[in-house]
Amino acid sequence: MGANNGKQCGSEGKGSSSISSDVSSSTDHTPTKAPKNVAISEDLDLSMRILSTPSPALILNPNPSSQTVSSGHEMSSSPFNVPGETVAMVHPPPGTCLQPSKAHHTTLIDVLSDPILLHVLSFLSTPQLCRCARVCRRWYNLAWDPRLWSSIRLTGELLLADRALKVLTHRLCQDTPNVCLTLETVVASGCRRLSDRGLRVIAQCCPELQRLEVAGCYNLSNDAVFDVVSQCPNLEHLDVSGCPKVTCISLTQEASLQLTPLYCQQIGLRYLDMTDCVSLEDEGLRTIAFHCPRLTHLFLRRCSRLTDESLRQLSLHCTALRELSLSDCHLVGDFGLREVARLEGRLRYLSVAHCMRITDVGLRYVARYCPRLRYLNARGCEGLTDQGLSHLAHSCLRLRSLDVGRCPLVSDAGLEVLAHSCMGLRRLSLRGCESVTGRGLTALAAGCPELQLLNVQECEVPPEALRLVKKHCRRCVIEHTIPAFY
């Protein structure tokens, strides 16, 4: 096994299968005792045709140049070259070699029953499980037992994700034809070749799916999302960020279909990320709010066509919402924040960064009706002043993180009120606040001893004030652009 591949498989943790186009991949945080994973490279050695491996599938690119297997083994470069060929196949289990078999010697581990050995395999890491699958036919079958699988991870822009999903789900449906009852998570972020065909395979074969991440898959449409949410009733986490063709999440084929009692079905989604879904409009968000009343986390960053009217629908239907991001939604203003404030004590996280229409009026509504707010990002809201900070400080005593960078009207007076009331503040960004001086930082040093991060970049503050903050807030990391402070 190559050193790099070993690190990759080990870092992904248990409970996921990963297909990537390179050796390095993102960490997959899953429970310690969850099922295992297998990593497969999209650039595979053609010599794999004659080798028995634990890999469920081969996805070969036309004209492979550098071919590496990241499933716990690093293969040498193949002398063969089949130009223009794309192959997807399931490898045969060990024991199919035509060479005469040697005398079989019974070992102590052979005495163990299949259930016990399966339990032992559930504690092995990914590379160890891959090696075990090559020992013999019995171990091969046990290593690919569907009970050891709960998730699949696909990465790589050039990966043939549709075919990979088809082959993987087919391999995992060996005991339950056409249905995989154990697969709960599918992550295919950044697979630009993933299309509606791949999502339909998931919808048909994975009725127990709970988490689906397809961020950055440009070819997906509303029809594919409809198939998944309509056939996977347990789906709770959906990430379609960066999918510009997705304009709504609903149980109706047409987003503009009149919502009558006939269509009062509900989706159990709790987490929905539609960042950069630039085609999303008020009608689509209205449909989402109607069909997804259990939403607790909703991220709509850079959905620039949304207006205040869509937020009214959220406040009416999604009453359990705890985290909401409206960053760079330029048409959202004070009226929209008034509708968001109807969520009252449930809202914990709110981001309205660069929403230029928001002023102290909207912030007053949020502060008054959302006293449990812990995170607020109002960066770039140039209409905010010290009065808005005063409303926030007097009502949101549990505030832990605040970003008012690029708000030129915020000054020392607002910081003094904030330091006096929000003593548990831990993160504060004042980047680009030209009116902030040493007086405001002195108040923060005295009133917020738990401060852990302070950003005063592009602020004209004296180094003495920063040293005072460092003295009283010993764990505070200060981000600055002042050469005299070190």
C-alpha cells in the first residue's frame, strides 16, 4: 500500500465509500463504529482486469495517463492502452484463478462463524478491510456485506458518477434485488458529470437514504430532485448548492402548480442548502416552505432573485427554523427581517451579509423577537449604526458571534454598549469600521473577557489598545494590519 493512499483511506473514517480522482480527499466525519468505506480512483490501471480486488467497480477514462488505485493498494503503471474505452465492471471474488490450488490448512480464525467474523470486520479500517477482501472467497463475500456499508462518497470532476452509482448500488443490492436497505448517505459533491440519470438510480435503489450532497453538479434539474424527495421519505439533509438548474424542492412536478389540499404532502427535510441556486425565485421558495415545514437549517446564499415576500412564506410554514442565511440577497430589506423575526425564540443563526437594504429598523425587529440569537453576520450592511448595536446588545444577551465589518457608521459608542451587555461574546469582526478607535477596544477588553477572535483589519486603532485586549482576553486571536503590534 502506498503511504499516501493509506492516509487517505484512514482519514475518511468508517461508514462511507469514496471514489475520487486524486489521492487527497476531504475528511468524512462519521461515527466511529459505523460501516467501512472503500476508495476507488477514477483513473485505474488496466492491469486490474486480471487482478482480484475488493473494488466494487472500475470507471476507466479514455486515454488514461497516470493510473493509480486508492483502495488501499498502489498499482504499477500498466503496459496496456485501450484508447477511447470506458469500462465499468464488478470484479470477481478471489478464488477464480485457474492455477491449481494448494493444500488447505485450517487456521483458528476459520473456526469463527460468519456473524462473529462480520462483527470483527466492522471494526477494521478501510485499507485493512480491502486487504481482507482479497484473502479468500469467504472473506470477499463478508467484506462486501451490505451491512458494512452506510454511505458512498464520490469526488472528482472527471469521474463518471452516473455509471459509478449504478455499479455500486447494484453491488450493494446483492441480497435485496434492486433495493439497498442499508445505504443512508450519498455524497457526490463536485462531480460535474453527475446527471439526472444518477440521481434516479439513487431514488430507485435507496429508499432509506437520509443524506444527499450533490453540490456543484451543474447538470441536475428539478425533475431529478423530485424523484429523490418523492421516493426517499427519510431524507433529512439535502445539499444542492451550486446547482443553477434547481429552482424548487417539492413533491409536485411543476413548481408553479397551485397548492391545493390535494398536494398537502410534506417532505421531512431538516437541512437544505441552495447556495448559488441563482434561478431560485419567490415562487420556488414558497413551494419549498409549503412542502418542507420541518426545516431547521436553510442556506440561500447568493440567491439574488429572492425578495421580502418569500421570507413571509418561510415565517408562516417553517416555524422550526433555527439557522437562516440570506447573504448577498440584495433584494432583502427591513420588511424581510420583520418577517424573519416572527420565528421568535427559535432562531439561533442569521446571516444577512451585504444586504444593503437592511438598516437599524430591521435589526430592531430581530433583536426584539429573537432573544436567543447567538450568531449574526451583518457585514457590509452600511445602513447599520450604533443604534442597531444598542438594540442587539439589550435584547440578545446570549450573542456569541457578531460580524459588523464594512459598516462605517458603527463606532466606539456601539461597542461600549455591546461590551456592557454581551459579556459572553467570543467572536467579533470590525474589519473596515473606520469609526472604531482605541476607546471601543478598551471597553471590549474590560467587558468581554471570553473573547477569542477579534478582527480589526483596516481599522485605525492604536497598538496599546490591542495590547490591552490581549492582556485581559488571554485566549483572544487578534487579526490586524498594524505593523507596530506584534
